[in-house]
Amino acid sequence: MACQEHHYHLVIIIAIVIVVACFGFIREVKAQTYYATGTLVSKNLLSGQIVNSIEYFGWNATTTATTTLKVQFSQDGTNWYSATHTAGVWNELSNGDNLATSTALSLSGWSAEPNFYYKIKFETTNETQTPILDEIKLWYNLGTYPTVTTQAPTNISTSTATANGNITSIGESSVTERGFQYDIATSTSPAYSVSETGTFGTGTYSLNITGLYAGTTYYVRAFAKNSRGTAYGSWLSFTTESLYYTSGTLVSKNLLSGQTVINIDTFFTSSTVPAVTALWVQFSTTSETWYSANGVLNGWTYLPDGQSKIILSQLNWATPNFYYKIKFETYEQGRTPILDEIQVDYNIYHSPQLKGSIRIKGGTILK
């Protein structure tokens, strides 16, 4: 419930006769103009308000037996009515304090809109007396917001989530918009929102949120809007899933660039291969065409857990160009194989004493 108060004083000009003695003769000064009635029209008392109902008009006034105060009301400033909405009729305002609802004029039945004017008529039959309006008070109901709660998000992935809310009360009128605000931090003006418009009652609702970043914590809150305004639920947090790849590859640079190579002999590895994961390797002299260790085009050679020695001599490669490609595979998020170390042995001349090797230490490649 809300009200506005206005104070006004109107004094009707009283006729005055002044007799002045000056130098032995009398001169009569004529009286000023005397008005028996006058009116005062208010501005729009409810401009900019959201009004659910207009309820009472109260006043505090001073009147006498020879003076009266009357009031009319309007919602367009042109057509005037009594408190009971009778066109052209005035309501008389009694003397004294009538600022309580028990003695105020009831305005039930007036439209719930942000437009309301009053017109006061001051009357007197005695040129020495005038009614005085000290104060007015208007009661009107602003209505109520809807109430809404935020519920835990569901269907959370790396880039999407389903936001959930519940409208527990629509307030003064149907909800015309409902949705969610979200951001990476709580805020009174979050950066992102998703909503839908229509005519909605109470109950749960859900909307999808897209375009999220993987492995990121977000905050979300529900909102609902009616003619009174927008209500919000509490902030809840959720974290999107981290990016998860079931497989990935690593391609080496040319390990033998600038070397003298008669043949490539062996490929050693040291690796950690947990259950539900796997490591595979291919070889190439061009980094475009790939073979398994036994020469199968596009084939893969399995790398077991621990240390392993792969014979490459059957490839008959005598070139200072050598690449390897490792394929990491996992079937469970959070577990990955690890390539700890590799070593390539090759012959410089046709002699067992003249050999070379390339040793590379590795580490975790795939999260």
C-alpha cells in the first residue's frame, strides 16, 4: 500500500474598506475584488507508477458554516466524476482531519492505471472567511512481484547446460517473461541471459544455455516478470565439463636430419599405459606416408606398458629422414597413457661398432 500527500492553502480575497484621514478630509478606498468560489486542479498524482488499485482519498481541511470544500476526480484530466464515478457530481469535504481510511472517501471501482487527478472547489458566502485545504492523501496499491526460485542446473556438458527454475507465485498478474541470467561471477547486471515471453502461471520451467566455455564455473539465477516488475531467484553455481578427447596424436620432427644413415635399426620406448588406455606408433620417412614397424601402410604398432624394443630393420630405410607418430587412446575421462622416453638406433656404416642413437625424453601428452 502506498500513498502520496499534498498540502494546499487557498485564501479567497476579502473585500476591505480603508478610511484614511489626511489633511482634515476623509477619502474612501474601494474594496478589492471578492470571489465567492475558486478551483484548484492537481497534476497527475500517479505518473510513472505501477498501480494495482486506487483505494482512498483523504484530507485535512478547515471549513466554517459559511464555507465549503468540494472535490471531483479524473483519470484523463478532462472528464470529472465523484468518488463513486458519477459524472459531473462533487463530493463535499467535511471539516477536520479525514486522513484515516475510516473517514476518507472510498475510490473502489476506479481503473488501476497510472493516471489520477483531483479538482478542489473552494466556496464561501462570507467575504471575511475562506475554506482552507491543509493536506490530502491518496491510497493506492502498487501490486506485488512474482516469486521465483532457482533450481540446480542439469545436463551439463563442456559447452551447454539446462537451467531450471520454479515460479511459486505470479503476483498481481500473469508472468509475461521468464528466464535466467548467468555469468562467470554473481552480479546485479550479469552479461548473459536467456528467456521466453508469453503468458505463464506458476510451475517449473527450463531453458537451455549454450556457448559456454569448457571447465568453467558459472553462476545462474532464475527471473520472472509481471506488470509490477521483475523478481529474481538466488544465484547457484555449476561447472562445465573439461574437454575430453578419446584419442590424440603426436608427430615428431625429423630425428635424423643431417646424419649419415646406412639403415635404421631399432626403436625403443618407455611408457606408462594404464588399463583402459593404449599407445600406438607409426613410422615415416616423409611425414606424409606412414607404416607400422613391419611395413604395413597405414598400420600401427602397439606399445605396451613399460619398456619395449621395436625392430625397424625390415623397413630397409637408409635415409637421414625419420619421423614417428604416436597415437594416445583412452576410454575413461581422467586417465591417459604417458610416453616417458623414446630412443632410435641407426647404423652409420656397415659395421656393428659404428652406430648412432637419438634419445628423447617425453611426458604426459594427453590430459
